[in-house]
Amino acid sequence: MAQRLAGAASQYLRQHAHQLVDWFPYGDEAFEQARLRDVPVMLSIGYAACHWCHVMSHESFDDPQIAALLNENFVAIKVDREEHPLVDDTYMMATQALTGAGGWPMTIFALPDGRTVHAGTYYPKEPRGRTPGFSQVLQAVHEAWETKREGLEEQAAMLADHLAELGSRQSALLALDSREPAQSALATATERWILTTRAEGGFTPAPKFPPTWALKTLWHSIITRPGSSQEAFNAAATSLEAMFLGGLQDHVDGGFARYCVDENWSVPHFEKMLYDNAGLLSLAARSAVLASEVAASTSGEAAEQAQNLAQLARSSALGIIGFLDEELLIESGPHPAFAASLDADSARDGAQIEGAYYSYNREQITQATEQLRSRLAQGLVRFAPIAEDPQYFCFSLARMPEPGEQGAIDELVSALRQLRSSRIRPVRDEKVVAGWNALAIEALCDAFVLLGEPRALELAERVAASLWATHWDEETRRLARVSFAGRPAPNNEGTLQDYAALALAFLALKQATGEAKWGQRASQLLLRAEDFVDPATGVPRDAIQVDARIAAQRSDVAAVSVLDDALPAAGALYAKALALRAMQGMAEGNYSENHAAGLETARALSAHAVALASEAATQVATALEVQSIISAPVHYLALGSWDTAEAGRVRKLAWALGLNVHYAPELAGEAAGLRIQPCREELCQMPVEGFGKLMDLLQINDRAGGSGN
């Protein structure tokens, strides 16, 4: 029975192992059972930190009558979307095509060959408004299977054709090209972000997801394009302040939630994901350094705002480092790594409640604040009511603290932390995902270089060594996507996103530590990634092995994903890894034909961003960052001194902009100040002296930048 799930690497699957539903994990056995029994398949797709997945599990899958219906009339498959991203993506396309919306849990009914006939998300156990009860849905699909099977076959074929058409459009994005210079596209995207930034921050109405990758790319524009830098900075600051001050950030224990449910960023959806926190750590570290540079180049209120943002970003970054170290780091075995997530739900009064660990009632708020009221200025802190549980409130900051107010905030945070100390903590999903850990490793390198945090580098090195030992198979030259308790999941090779993200992490470690082994490991990963390239099209794929059930439903199965969502697009990550490896080769003097070919591949894989900069700027932000790095007037720098304050400032700026830096003491000569030699590809300019001269060289003429072609 459901004991098939008991030993799974996925926490999400193990959470269902006790149920009477005869669950199968995703794979050939389940679909073969459906064929032999001549019954349809029901796939329940979710993840361990998903609140509504837990609700549906408790209401329906724990119910003996529903379990009996499922077991008699279906083969039930439980899918962890984080283990099987291509499966999740394919069935999400089907769900959105059939219903106009999507989300998790995702409930799919399919033929034994995997083609979708009906789809939805959360179904309540009993009918609710216009939403049928889950048992009604099961009965309706069963009756259609028994009496209208030909119609189901036709519907599945029509949907597969529709998904194939959608897939063809997605694949066609890679073929988009533009004669517009890449830096002009950055200007276009910047104008778009300025225009669409909302008064409360972000680019869209609620729910408010952090536009992490877009804001990272926007910083390139702020620093290198002085013509619109103040407007661009104001747009970035509006979103960053909302994200760093509001309820998206856990101001008590550190780290960030997945998104906020309200327009004003005050109440989060409480699950905490590793990949979100990795991206936000990288963004916060960059924001701390680059906002300081904006402050240094302006005056008055603009300088004060920029310096305040720099301090806020630094504080947020340190909070994420603490969260990664203290909350997500798995240290119970010999292979430390970061867990995938913390659940949104935890126990209160015997029930599992979303946000129970993180929220406070009025009595608890009074207890925490009563000794501090005279020191907590009006409008400084905010306790926002949770809509589904209005007797409980979420803590955040309402504005930037003044210098004399931080002490009271620190005491309040300590009191709130003490209240949490007796609570049952949210469950941690100890599944280790290679690509997500890689994003965290790279972000920790950012924090080490940009913020000078040695703990960040120590964490990055430990997890990187563990990931290589656990996930990389020297014999097969394969990277496992998922492991649990130090053991890789079987038949679960990494996606292109996993390979590219880990290559980027190792390139960052090489640059941060100077250790050649990390560069060698990055090259091994990128060598295997070449096998992802479809020989018929020359385009990389998201996965090397795609089962027939997925291929039957979409024509783009061989094409790499090119649009950012919660994670950067795999194609853009791969392009970035190839570009940065090439530039490391330039800086180290060993630039090769392989590097040059990689740079051209990177250019081609990110060229669509130039064409889509106006209509889809946020979705192509990472690819646009790659185009900006490749087409920049400077690719790497040689410094005549290394340990001075000015050299440190240059190194931080270069790191934040994707430039390599190496020490060339012969440049120092008789100069009193720092001498810097800027280089592009294999050509170096005459050295310049001082940080200001370097900034002049980095400035972009929007209409005369390097070609994106």
C-alpha cells in the first residue's frame, strides 16, 4: 500500500505514507499498473511546505471513503514538484489551459499514457460554493471513464495538441533576435521597470512576489547608466524597502517568506524556501554595496536615502545568513547541506495552522511591548492582522528606523523571539536539491566578498564540498538532483538548471578563494551540460532523459526554459556560467577556443532578452543580465594594489557587476594611487588611476553599446 512512499527522499511523499490511499511514486510502475488495470491515473502534485497541500491531504486523503474510491477506480500517484520539475511544469501547463489558473496542490486526472483529461488544484472534501467536493470529482471522472471514454481520449488529444502549440511558441522565443544593441535593451527594460513600479513596491498587485532577478539586473543599469540612474534607483529603492521592512522578511528569526498576500507587503504566506532566500541574499548583498556607491555619488536627501537602504540591505543579508546557518543547515550527518524549505504550518491548540509559529495575539503583543512603549515611536513597527485568523498578527517594520530607535527594536525582537521559543517549530523538508543549494553557495560567496562576512564563505565551502561528495558521481560523471540523509535519490539526474547553478557556484568559489579545484569542478559540470544540447536543433534541453508521458503532451520538451519565474531560467543560468567561465579565462591569461565558443553560446542563449526587453522585462531579467555582462565595455580588471581601501572598493563593485579582477603588482609603478587596467576580451586599455576614472569607463552610451547579436 502507501508504504511505497515511506523510504522516499521526498518529505512530501513521506508525509503521505501513513494513508490508506495506495500511493505510487511517479514512475513507470504506476502507469503500467493503470494500463494493466484499465483505470485512469490521479496525480496529486505538491511540495512539503505547501499549506493547501496539507489541507487537502488531511481533509481528503486521510478519509477512508475517499481512499477507497481512489484505490478502486484509479492509480494514485504522489508527485513532489521539487523532485520532478519537468513533470510539474507539464501538468501545470495542462491545468492552466483547462482552468485558466494554476497552483498547488495540483490535481490531475490522466489516461494510462499520461495525457491529461481533467485538472484542478485544491478540492475541498465537501462541495463549497461552485467548487465540487473531491469525491464528486472522483465519481465524475470514473463515470466518464466507464461511459464516455472515447470523449476523454478526444479531449486528451486536443489538449496535447494545444500544449504542443504552446510549447512551440515557448521554443520560438530562443529564435528571437534583435539588431538593437544589448545595452539599449537594458535601457528599455529599465524604463519599463520604472514605469511599472507600484507605489507600494513591486511590479504587480497582490499577491506580492519579490522580483528578485529583475532588481538584480536593475542595479546594473543604476550603476552603468547615469542618464536614468536616479529614477532607476528610486524604483529599486521603493521595492527593496517594502521587501526588507515589511512582512516578507521574518524580522525575528531572519529569512524571507515566499510572498505576501496583501498589497502592502505586511502579511506573508509563511513558507520559507531555500531558493527564495538564496536569491534575496544575493540581491541584498549587492544592494548594500551598490546603494553605498549611489550615496557616495549624490548628496542631500538622495544620499541619505541610499545610505539608509544600504544599511537595511546589509541587515537583511545578515539575517538571511543566520537563517541559512541556524534554520536550514542540515548537520546531523557527515554531509552538511541546506534543506529545501520550512513549512508554513505548525501546531497551535492541537491543530495545524498556517503561520502559527510566526504570529502573535493581542495579549502576547502587549506582553512584548509594554516595557518599550515610551521608546517605540509612533508608526515605527506594525502588527498586521492575518485575514484567515484575525486574532493573530504579523510583526514588521513600518518605516526605516532612526539611529536612536534601533535599540528598542532589538529589545522587541528579543521579546518576540522569546515568545516563539516555547512553540512547536515548523517542519523542515530535509530533501537536498542540488540547484537550490548551488544558488545559496553563490549567494554566500556574494556576502563574503561584498559584506566581508567570513562566516558566509565558511558555510559556502562546507556545503559545496558536501554537495560534490554526495551528488556528483565520478564514475558516471552525473549530478544527482536530490538527496536525502546523504544518499542521492535513484534515477533523478539533475536538470540543466542544477548543472548550471552549481557551475556558477563553483566559479564564484574559485574567484572568492583562489582555489583552482572549484574551477576544475565547474568545468566538469559544464562538460556534462554539453550533453543536454539537442543534436538536431543545437539548443540545450532542460533535462537529458524525458519520459514518454511528458513528450506526448508537449512539443518543446527538447527546448530549454528561457523565462525567469521563482528561479532564474535554466538557459540564462547556463549562459551566465559559460560567460563568466570565459571571462575568468581572459583574466587568468588562459583564454581558449573552448572559452570563446562558450561565450558565443552564452550570447546566443540570452539574445532573446534583447527582443523581449520591453514586453517581458521581468521574465528575461537574468538573460538580460548576461547580455549586459557580455556587451559591457569592460570584462575584467587588473589592479596594481590589492589590500588598500580603494582596491577593496573596486573589487566589490567589480564583483557586483560580474567583472573578474586579478592582482597585477607590476601596474603599481610610481603611482601614489590605485592603478587599474580595464580589459575587454583579450584587449587591455591603458591603465587609469583611481576609482573615479574606473566609473567613467564603466558608463554606457545606450545607443552605442555592444551588439546583442
